[in-house]
Amino acid sequence: MNVAIKILEKKALKKLGKDKTNTNSENPYLEKVPVYKNGKIAKYKTQERPIPQGLSKNDAKILRKVRRRAYRWDMGFSCCCIPVRFGWSAIIGLLPVIGDFADFLMALALIKKASKVDGGLPKRLYGMMFTNIMLDLAIGFIPLIGDIADVFYRANTKNAWLLDAFLTEKAKALQAGVVQDPETGSIVEMPDELAGAEGDRDIETGVTRMGTMPSLATPAAVTPARSARQAGGPTGNRAAAPQGAPVAPVRNLTPPRAPIGGGLPGRQITPKQDPRDNRGKTGRT
């Protein structure tokens, strides 16, 4: 597991350098996406950055919390008199000594939260995060200039981007099942400890495991079919009606009989009988 974590650490740091991410000025929690209209960009809207697909529920929850807290502490406010955004970290840091230590404890709590990801953080990455908040504490001790510099340094934002890069590479490796060393090219299989608890993955990808699928409802018992006499219609294959349901009247689909002796359809005319036809019968009686 240590080998896989070290490789993920290398890939994360390489990703930050390749993407040229400004880790102390770019918003780690929100992003602006274009809105197209008639094939052209009409406007931009601000939305939460998506979570990398393939992370476990625990890792996704931690990443979302670290992003949100870093944004509130470093970029949560804006003012017309100040050209840059600032957060609670800069406001608390205005208090002499006490404010600097309080800011340090909040940043330390953010690192502890980030270290609870599945498998833990790499030692080098953890050391870089801790170095960021120690530098932030040292800058804050400088009167006035330190408070201004703290607005631009943004240690929490730096740490949020470090965690984001690490979990992004981790999500890609979990989906592939292996991770490749960017320097040596060796391939290492991803250990199960980095995937989280059983059944915890695929939460962000929207994939439902077969074991968690809801069971289908048991079909209701079908009542025996009624006989033709009970239904009041002709014999044949008819759908069985539920027990207790009203029986619909049966339509007579037999074609009308042709009239005898002409006349309107449906009207039967009986022909007159010859009285000579009854002579044999009356003689016998």
C-alpha cells in the first residue's frame, strides 16, 4: 500500500505543476462554467466543483468539506474597498497573538480532517500541508504587514488543492485498478485499503451494486378464472377478474341474424303458415 500511495503522491504533485494551478488564488470550492445560447457563450454561472468519479463515500465527503472550509476561511468575503477576496482567517488574524494561534488551530483541524481519507495521506503531502500553516503562522506574527500578507498567502487554499490533486489521481487509479509510476513506468496494483469499505465505492459514479438493489415486489395472487356461466358471457379464454371487483357487462359480439322475408335488420317477420299443414296432426289426435 505504501508503494501505491507514494506513486499517487508523485502523480498529484506532477498534476499541479502540469495544470499550472495557482494554489493560493484559484477557488477550490466553486468554479465558473459557461452557459451557451445559440452556440455562443451567453454568460457564466458559478457552481460547486464536481467530485472526481470513483472515490468512496468517505473520500468524497472529506474532499467536499475541506474545499468548503478552505473557501470560507480564505475567500468567503468580498468588499468594494479591498480588491481581493478574504475570509475568516484574515479577520481572526487581526487579533494580536491570540488571533494568529486561533487561525493556526483552525488550519491544523483542516489537515487532520484531510488525513482521514481511506488509506491516509502520503507523508510528504502531509508535511507540505503542515509547512504551509507554519509559514502562515510565522507571517501572521509580523505586525500589520503580516496581516496583509496572510490575505494573499491562503494556506488553507493551498492545502485544499493538494488534497484535490491527490484524490483526483486516486480516483483514476481506483477506476483502472492499477497505478503507473510516472518516473520508472512500473505498474502497481491498487490495494483494497485505498478503496474504502466494501460497498462504499461507486457512490459518486451513480453505480448501484447488485447486492444493494431493492428486491422486486412479489406479484399478487391471481384468482381463478370465472366460468362462462358465472360471467354471463360466451365460453372462451377471458382474463380473470380480481376477486370482489364488479363484473363489466358482456357485449354480445354475435352478428345479427339476417331477417326472414326481408325487412329492416334486427326485425324478424314470421311467415304465415298454411292451415293444410296441420291436417295430419289433428287427425292423429
